[in-house]
Amino acid sequence: MRKTLAICFSTVLGTLVICGSLLAHHGTGVSYDMGKVVTVKGTVTDFHWANPHVQLYFDVKDEQGNIVHWGGEMLSPAVLGRRGFNKNTLKAGDQVTVTLNPSKVGNPVGVVGVIMLDNGTVLQNTGRTTPVLPTQTQPRE
């Protein structure tokens, strides 16, 4: 009886530990203002194609002409691959207009929604069926 009880207790405890760590991921709404959309124009400095999320880094000139280093979180490489992205889609030096949900604390980071290249190509990172184009959003204040 004690052995059965110990096995049941260990199984339940192990399951709770595993499930707890699964719930810890995906805190997007905690860090980013998902109700606000901003658009910034800049130059790609790095496109980091890796799990769990692809990262886009780009430089933007602020109103005073200073360079601000931005970072954008994207979906996983597997999901982006199904949307036509690959590790060579964006390269350092590419001019981009990025629409994103910004950091809640005002840091120059966000969750990328749409990227528009200089040639007019629109790359969609979000799960929306209709992309929100950079021209449809409010500029960053």
C-alpha cells in the first residue's frame, strides 16, 4: 500500500513539475503591448535564424538623428519557413519598414507583425489571415 501511494504521489508531483514549466513559456502579453502597433523604418543589422524564435535586429534613426538599436521577436524558423522565409530572407544592410507591438516599458524591442522591404515585398510574421501593412498603422510617437 505504501509503495503504491508513493508511486502515485511521485507521478502526480512529476506531472505537475513538467506542466509548470510548459506554462512558463509565451509571456508575450506580459512584456509587449499587444494592443499597440507602431511602425519604424530602419536598416537590418542581423537576422538571427534560430529556435525558439527568430530575432530581427535593425537600426532606426530617431527624431534627433541618433541611431536606436531595435530588436524584434518573430515566430519559430519552422513556422516562418512555411510562410516563405528562410535564413537568407533578410541580410545586414537591407532597408525595412517594420510594424510591431512594442515593449510595455518603452524599450526599443517588440513582437514583429509585418516587414516591408524597400522593393515593396511584404513579409508577414503574425498569425493574422490579413496582414496589417505598415501604411495602415500609426507611426511611432
